[in-house]
Amino acid sequence: MSNISPKPLSWRSVTAASSRLSARTCSALSPEYRKRFEDYTVRIYELFSNTIHDQFPSLSEEECYRKALYLYSGLVGTMSMARTMSDHTLAFQVLAY
């Protein structure tokens, strides 16, 4: 167990934009805003993919991009899961591990 103590509730405000928007919210957005949001998400995947390729140069671009999608979806899923927990200590532990 870590000696890190839970942060105050303000940690909730630090989540990524993609984890704050539900599928229903995204579908209700204007087409211009939705396009901007999707372009932003693609840029994040590219950053992750490039970083993975820097660490593992023997992987193909396709493999790096696939790993980037997997990694980012896991991060967003973990943040979303932590946001729904009423036990803030447990939520912090989910994020810390």
C-alpha cells in the first residue's frame, strides 16, 4: 500500500476532455465542435504512438498506433471509473496504481 494520501475533491476537475464527454453529449455537439474534439483526440493518439515508437523502435507504425489506442482508452476508462466512485480514497487508489 502506498503512503500517498488522497487529494481533495479538486482532482476531479483535472480529467481529460474526452473522459468528461459521454457518447450522448458528443452526439449533441455541433458538428464543428465535434470535429475539433475528434481532431484533438487523433493528435493525442499520434503523440502516444510516436512516444511508443521512440521506446520500441522495432515496432511498426501500425503496431505503435494500435498500442497507443489501447493505452489511451485504458487511461480514459480508469479516470472515468474513478470519477464514478463515491469512496474518494478508493478512487484515488485506482488512479495511483
